[in-house]
Amino acid sequence: MFSGEVTSVAVPGANGSFQMLDNHASIVSILTPGTVKIYGDIQLPEASADRFSKSEGSTLLELPNGGTVEMQNNKIILLAD
């Protein structure tokens, strides 16, 4: 749905929310239902723009069923139901 450079990403982890910044340690986590907050100057493709919303300097993505996230080598992969 989206690929690009961001400043940080905050996710609803299974053990509580956490934020990933530049050079964050490698991590894999289960995500609970909630909101993913993406910070940065993001240009969304028209095909997926309706799945995101904007709020106070961040772009929001709702995860109604949770998912998983992996960060490794400054690359985040988020898989959502």
C-alpha cells in the first residue's frame, strides 16, 4: 500500500505501543488492533490513499485485526489483516 522514507513509525505492539526510529535494533512483533502512526512527508498512491488518514503531523493506518511488523536494517515491513 505504501513504500517510502519516513521519520518514525509507532505501532500497537502485543506488549504495548512502541516507536521505531532510524537505526532501531532489529525487531519482530505481533501487532494488536489499533492505530499505526507514520511520521514524515508521505506521498500516498491514489490506489491506497483512502485507507489512511492524517492527524497532527502523522499519517494514520487503522489495524482492525492487528498484524505483524519487522524492522531490520532501517527497513520496516508491516503485514496487516
